[in-house]
Amino acid sequence: MPLRLPDQLPAIELLKNENIFVMDESRAHSQEIRPLKIVILNLMPLKITTETDLVRLLSNTPLQMEIYFMKLKSHTPKNTPIKHMMMFYRNSQELMKQKFDGMIVTGAPVETIPYENVDYWKEINNIFDWARTNVQSTLYLCWGAMAALYHFYEIPKYQLERKMFGVFETKPLEPQLPIFRGFDDSFAMPNSRHTEVKREDIEKVKDLHLLAESPEAGVSIVSSRGGREFYILGHLEYAPNTLDKEYKRDLGKRDDVEMPLHYYKDDNPNELPKVTWRSAANLFYSNWINYYVYQETPYNINDIK
């Protein structure tokens, strides 16, 4: 089954070129079955890139989904055309009048700023609280994960001496859980961050469960509330060339730019990246949609509590 996306969203044509079945709103009106409602709070600067990355993964399921994009009132993005935001994004206040089967909160380029100093911190706290009673299951990614862990559980973040940058082996600690169905004993996950949360802080909170960890990158996936919230410190959604673009964008502009680890063939940035995380990414998102959104959500979406 296809994803149901807003008419003319750039991701539609991009994904059709990858032979991924997507459906715009006009064609979807003939579908009588209720699609799952998924809302994405996209805080990344290059919004079209992030939209495409997430839609690519959400499309790998037989379930029909209706995708909504949420924007903040207290922050105006600088790297995405205003026309695009007006066409495809809706204000948080408007969308928070509804209930959703699933939600994704992305990372944001503000991780070195104290949480309380982020200009949209108050608004995003309201969104976090709203999601707890109006969304069946939420994925928090990278900075979004650290921010939510701090908001709900006062888990601090720590500045890293060097950027966690590359693709790192990650091990499921509870492989029997449905979220890891089909996974191998370890999987690869891209990371690109300057801060971290620590295992000892997670273990102090009985409601938090450390689900995956990396020998190099540390805490990787945490859950709470029986899978109604997942906190992912890495970027399974990244496209093959995302880390390459980031590395070459910053090279020469700063003196602390290091090559992403375990990423290029023969560790040579002149070679193509080795794509080692795609299968795990597709499995993770498919398992999330199937076992934590679709099978857990009430038949009547207004019954979500």
C-alpha cells in the first residue's frame, strides 16, 4: 500500500524515481480504509531532504499512511523556501487540535545550546506534552531525543570532546522486542552529533529502557511507556550521501572537521560511501509502524489517551 502525501510534495517525484509507490491526496480519495495518521515535526534546516529521507522509510510498509508536516510558530526556518513551508506545513497549534497514530520529531542544529536558551524551547515542550496524550507512539531523533529525555526525565546531555561522526556498530540489548524483529546481532547506524546522554543516567530512571548501545557511540536507542516513545540518538533515516555532504560542506570552514568513521570505502573520502545501515533502517521503521502504531492504535483515533 502507498503513502498518502500532499499534492506536489517534492518527495513524491524523487521517490517515484526510486520505484517507491506513493499516492498524492487526489488519488487517495477513492480509498475507503482509514489511513494511519503520521505527523512529522521537522526541525532540520534542509527540510526537503529530511522529508524525503523519512518518507522513503515510511513507504516500506503495506499500510496506507497520511503524512502531515508540523511547523513551529516561534521559529522561522532560514534554509527552506517560504512557499514550500506554506504549501506543505501546518502550524503546531492547528495540528495539536487533532490526534495522530504516530509522530516523528527530528533533530535540530542547536545541540550545543542549553535547552532553555533555544528560542522555541517553550513551544516544543508544549508539543512534547501534547504528544503524550494525543499520539499513540512517537519517535524522537537525535537532538529531539535528547530534548525529550531532558523534558520528561531530566536526563542531562554532555558535550563530547570530538564530534560523534560516522557509522557505528550498534547492538540490540533486548533483541526479543518487536522493534528488533528481523535484526541481526548488530546493526550499523549513522551518527552526527556533538553531545551525548550517558547510560548511568538512563539506568537511574525506572521508566526508561536502554534498548541498543554502541561500543563507540554509546547510548543509541531508549524507550519508555511500553514503546509509546522511542529515543534514537543516531540517524537511521540518513541517505547514503548525507554524511559525505556534511563532511565536505564543513571541510576548510572549521579546524575541527574530521572524516566520518567507518563510512567511506577504505576510509578514503574520495571513494563512495559504504551503505551498511539501509536494511536496519527499513526494518526499524516497518516494525515501529506495524507493532507500535498500527497494532496498538485504537480503531477510533479519538480514543487515543
